[in-house]
Amino acid sequence: MKSNVGGIDKVARIVVGVVLLGCAFAGIGAPWTYVGIVPLATGLLGWCPLYPVLGCSTCKKDE
């Protein structure tokens, strides 16, 4: 797995994931807030399985 999530994208995914999971565990919002595990995991791992399918990456390219 080559890293394809970088920079602000990684931070945003982690923040969104933590907020959604916090809402889920606090009982705020619908049960779909447990989906927060997905952006949290992709942010922590630095790899998104959808990016290769779409042919994109937010990591800086080495020259």
C-alpha cells in the first residue's frame, strides 16, 4: 500500500472521523455517525482505497 492521502486531507479525515465517532458514542445524531471509522482509519493509515480507482492522490509527488 503506497500512501495516497497526505497533508490537509489526512488531518481533515482524522478530525471528521473523531467528531463523527464522538457523536455516535455520545448518542448525538443518527446511527450513521459510526461511519466515522472510515475517514479516521484512512487518515491514520494514509491510504484511501477509493483513490486508486479514481486515479488521484493528495500526497506530494517526488521529483
